Amino acid sequence: MFNLVESLIDAWSTHEQVIWNLQIVFMGIMVSLSCGLVGCFVVVRRMALLGDAVSHGILPGIVIAYLLTGSLSVGPVWIGACIAGLGCGACIEWLRTKTPLREDAAMGLTFTSFFALGIVLLSLEVGQVHLDPACILYGEIGLTPLAPELVLWGVPCGNQALWNMGLVCLATMISTVVFYRFLLVTSFDTSLARSLGMPVASIQYGLMLLLALVVVASFESVGVILVLAMMILPPVSSSFLFRRLPNILLSCLPLSILYSLGGLHLAYWMNFPISASMAITGVVIFLPCCLFGPNGGIFTNTKSLSIQEGSKGIPIN
Amino acid sequence: MKATLPKPLEIHDLTVAYQKKPVLYGIDMEVEAGSLVGIIGPNGAGKSTLIKAVMGIIKPVDGYVKIFGETTRKAITRVGYVPQRASVDWDFPVSAMDVVLMGRFSHAGWFRRISKRDRIFAAECLEQMNMLPYANRQIGNLSGGQQQRVFLARALAQQSDLYLMDEPFEGVDAITEKAIVDLLKSLRNQGKTLLVVHHDLSTAKEYFDQLALLNLRLVAFGETQDVFTHDLLQRTYGGKLTVLSEIGSRQVEHKQPPSAVL
């Protein structure tokens, strides 16, 4: 059972297993790539905990949408999640302005209440529909190959779950590229964004909508709790390797591939759940970055050196 | 329709409050084109708040701001803003060049690629602030003075007509201080209008053509030699002035601009 090599070969031994595992690996790559891209902007905006809060706060929206429609298809669930997210925002704003509570306390209170409400709703059995709480909370990426076949105009086109995630992943990549400047400037300097005539508030809301979409599309695979790991790990790991945002964004792709492959094999080897194994792989990759990364790693702290060098304030030429 | 060009900045009866506590009270100001105005006053006088209200970041309780005769919303793209150093996230993953290029975004078009012309122009702006050798450095790896020069290069790249700067001299070295003064004067000579929040009374007289003395209200606004008087400064700074005015008069006696340290 604990034989590493054997378990790795075992995962790819037969044709059926290759197909089965490839679907899981692709799903993992698309989930962590979408989460990572959104996560880069969430992290540079110093909103990492807001991402956590949002992923919890939208749970009642997900459950209600499921109870109403009887399916976990991305569209209705996303709408439900966005409504719950807006509800959260309104509650926080109300608590913050009408009571002496500070913002952090208001956020902590609201999101945990919404999360609790979501869990309570999960245990409800309305009619015939029933949701497995473990699947929502922890995700089950291993079940990806069991998703129904997508049939378009009578032609079978492959795994429905992969198609859904693929579309969300594509949408995330396209929005990142198209709105890159808006996201960059509003994250770095809101007053500059304003003086360039950018709609600062709309961009903020747009990013929140994208965040909700990615969480909704990913939670079946990695769960509403571990989705945050997939968001935070890529940007914080590569921030030790790269100094510019485009490089950090690009590094999300190789990191996603590593997380997905590493997670699958770790799960095979030790008989772990795959989603948690992906997060563990992410942490294992994070550690050497944090320790030896050229950009502020603990054992290679070039940052303080170059500040001393620069503090002479004398230009080279 | 007026025959004259609209003024770069008109502030009328501007009142700003944080949670019902007024921090700016009935400010009236009209700034002519090509002015280099220093905004001085004690801590908590509302200097930064005034800049933020002009930028439209803070909504006033009363009064209005007009920029080139238009609302802030409409004319905001003609305004360049240099933020206070403390308000910038210096760990943000951008290089000096990236920061300056941001100033070109509204010229380059939102979705088009940054053209070679924009890149060359941004490099020229960095060069003007003597920062071109550091173009690829992450901004956190620059000294305080260098960071400030990057932001001034960005302001240059924006090619704005009205500049608002919040404490650009805060925590910079002597070379940068000199570079900023030269830049301010050269922009003024190009007919740009500059409002600069400044906290150092000993240099205020030397750096600015006009001064706005602020302490919740606008105590005085006019040519530097007319308003930089003991009486008006006393009214602006209250009891704190004794020490400050001594520093000020000592500075005048020695006639020692900070660049002379070199």
C-alpha cells in the first residue's frame, strides 16, 4: 500500500485507468488554474480572507438553488451564490454602519452565520432531492469521470463536468487577459485608477462575480473549504519566485499541473482524498519557494540587501 | 459662455465631514493655470482630505469642485495624482517600468497593446527622474527617494494638466528633493497647474509660488510673500508655531537650501 513506485505505475497501468485518471487530472488542472488566476488578484488586493469568507457565505445560495432546480448545473447555482454573496455584503454593510461593530467582526459574524444556514439547509430533504454535505464541503474530484455525457444535437461530446469547468476556466482566462489593466491598476492604486477614468467600483464587483463563479464551478471538485487553498497557494508560492504580476499569473499553469498530478499520485499512494492531496501538494511546493525563493525567501533574503544598496539614492549613470 | 478659459481648479464652499465631524469647512479657492501651490498646515488640518475631495474619492457634505470648468467626474482624466508614500503597497509585484506605464494606459486605449511609442515615452519619463537604470526593479526594492521618483515619472507619463501631490517630499533624500523641486518648476513653466501638500515650513517659502494655509478652514491663500507671514502662520498653526517659526527664520538667515548639503 505504501509502495510509492508501484502505486504510481498502478495509476496508469490499463487503458481504462489512463482515461479515468486523465479526466481527474484535467479537472484538477482547470480547477486550480481558474482558482489561481482569480486568487492572484485577490491576494495582491490583500483580500485573501475575503475570498475565504465569500466561499463560505455563498453556501446557502448554492443549496437553495439546488433545492429549487434539483441540479448542480453551474448557471442557476451561480445565480444563487451571487444572491447569497450580495446578501452577505448587505448584512456586513448594515452591521458596520448601524451598529458599533467593526468591519472584521461584522464579516466574521455574517459569513459564519451564512455558512451555518447553508449547512442547516443541506440537511433538509425537500421532496426527493438530497445533497451530500461531504461532497459540498470537501469536494469529490475523484467522481469527475462519473459525470453524465454531454450530448449536443445528438452527438456525444464527452464529460459534462469537464465541459462546465472548461468553460469557466476559459472565461476566467479571457477576463484576466482582457481586463488585465483594469485589474492591475485598481489593485495597485485606486486613486490612479480613478484619475485614469476607470470604474473602480464596477471592477471590484466584477472580480467578486468572477470569484463567485469560480467557487461555484470548483466546489464539486474541491469543496467550498479547500477552494481557498487553490486560490491562495499559486500566487503566494510564485510571489517568492517572480517580481512581476504577469509572471505570477503565467506561473499558475505549471503550478496547476503540478498540483493536479501531485495530488492524484499522493492520493493513490497513501489512499488520501484527492482534493486534500492537491492542497497538500500545493503546500509542499510552497515550502521550498518560501525558504529558497529568490524574491524574499527566508534563506535568500535579497530584498533587505538591495534596499541598503539602493538607499544611497545615487543613480548609476 | 465665458470668453476666458475655465480655471484649472475651482473649489466653492467645500465642506467635508468624517462621521459628522467636519474636517474641512467652507473652503473657497480658485487656482489659475500655471500655478505652483503649496498646501501647508498642521497635522490633521485636512490637507490630504482636500486633495481627496478634489479627486472625488471623498464625497463633500456641501459645496462643489470644478476642474477646468467641469465636474470632477468628467475632467478626472486631466488630473494626475501622486499618492502619499505610506498609502502605497510597496510589496505589490510591479517593476518601476510597470508603474510608469500605468500612467500611459488612458492614452494607449484600454484594450489595445501598449505601443512602442508609449514604452519609449515611459522610458523618457523614468530617464528624466534619473530612474531608467532601475526600470526593471520591483518597487519594494528601491529606496524611499527612488520610489518617489518612480511615482513622479508616472505623473509625467500621464501628461496631466492639473497635478495633485500628497507630501512628495516626505522621507526622500536630498538628491530626490532637488529633483522634485526641479520637476515641479519645469511642469509649472509648461503651464501645468500643481497643488502640493507640504509639511516642512522651512522650505515652503522657497519651493512654492503660492501657498494655501489650511487648518480645517482656509486661513489664507495667495502669493507666497503675501501669506507667509508670522501673523497668518500663527493663525494656522496656533500654539505650535513658536518652534516652527524659529526653524523657519533660522533657515532664512542661513539661506541654506537642502540641495546645498551636497
